[in-house]
Amino acid sequence: MSTLRMAAVSAEFGRDLEEGFAIVERLIKEAGEQGVRLLALPEACLGGYLLSLDDDSELDEGPPALALDGPEVRRLAALAGELTVVAGYCEAAEDGRQYNSVVCVTGDGVLGNHRKVHQPLSEDASYASGDRFHAFDTPVGRLGMMICYDKAFPESARALALDGAEIGVCVSAWPGARTKASADLEQDRWKRRFDLFDRARALENQIVWLSANQAGTFGSLRFVGSAKVVDPGGEILADTGVTAGIAVAELDVAQALETARRSMGHLRDRRPETYGPAPGAVTA
């Protein structure tokens, strides 16, 4: 039996890139001391998220845009060392556009990169949209990545699972409810949605699921934390709650997938020929 010790982070990150790297370095060191080999950090942990998601928000210059092959990502890789680390950042692309992206690195360099496909509210005013989901091989297994709102769409995680992802990693800057907000984040309806999506995406695809999220506040946003590790049966193995922390769990990934899929294999038993609209149906 070969087990993997993995962790998802809930932490507060702001605009100051140097401060962000100091937090990242501390978290990587802490995870390494606990024997973690796969570490998921939140969306926009390098440079912070947006101050608001309102169309009439105050002027926000946004996070610093970093090149995938630039010094900041190389610095992240150097900090990762023997760990496989997933972290969110604002990507400055060669086409001149900026993307809300997540990168996977080890000390050897970049293993994978994903640009957020689904953009909530006014996020498209700050970022261009990605156009694909794909899995890739790493020292800890085959991973698939997504960002925040991506997980609200079942097709996102399903595309990763069909591409062979054994572990799905979703990094977020997921806030509490914008209206009828609860004073107690544990009772917040957007937190419940966050947790439901995490468990459903793991269960329906029968994959291991890591969910990292921002914590604390930034601008007008109050984040729900709730970083977690979920097994292929949709059961939460570790959870930070709404505060900052590291959710650590250990699992034999191959064995967990085999056990979950032995009797009812959700990917195996698909009937894709039946999923299209009926002839003559009106589609949105």
C-alpha cells in the first residue's frame, strides 16, 4: 500500500507579493514538516484577489500580473522543493491578456497550468476566460485543476476525470453570501454551497478532491475558508472550518479509487449517447 499525505490551505492573502511569498514559504515549511507531499494553496494567493465583484466597485488596479515562465513562478517552484504545490495567481499571457490562473509546480519547475473558465458576476472585467480543462501527470499522481466558480459546473470536474485525473484540486477565493449574509460564517448559505460542490464533484467522479480557499477579508469580500480533503465517496477527511488553517489527510489514492468504483463505476457506467437534448427541444 502506498499512501499520499496531502493538504489544502485556508489562508488570508493580500496585494503585497513579498508578504504573500512569506506566507507561502511558511505554509510549505509547515506542510513539509507534517510529511505532506501535495499542497493546495488558494486562488490568487500570489498578489491577492479582486477587492469586489460589483460592477460599480471602487477602482481596483488588481493583482500583479505574473508570467508563467517568469521569476515569481520560478521562486514558487524553488520554495516547493520536493513537494507538489498548487497555487493561484494572475497570469500575464503572451497575447497581452490577463487570466485568473492556477499553476502546479515542484522544485523541477512547472507541471501544469489552468486558466479559470467560468467567471462569476463582474470578474470578466478583470480577466480573460480560459477555454479548456485537462489533467496532467505529477510525482503524486495524475491531477486536474480548476478555480472557484469552475466547480459549480459538473462538466468541469467530469472533463478532468475523463482525462484520467485521480485527484481534483480546486483553488478558490469563495466569499460568503452577498445578500442575507449570516453573521456566523458556519451558517452562511454560500459556505454550504461551497461544501456541497466539493463533496458532489468528488462523489460523482469518484476522485480524491482537494479544495483550498482564501480566509479572512479583502476589500468588500469575506471569505468562507473551509479548505478540505474529500475522498472518492464524498466524505470529508479533513476540514479547516471557516478559519485559517491546513486540512491534512493521508490516503492510498489508487486503492480508494478502486474501492469506490468497484461496484458502481460512475465513469464506466456513463451513457453519453443519451445526454444530448431531445429532438426539437428548446435549449437556452
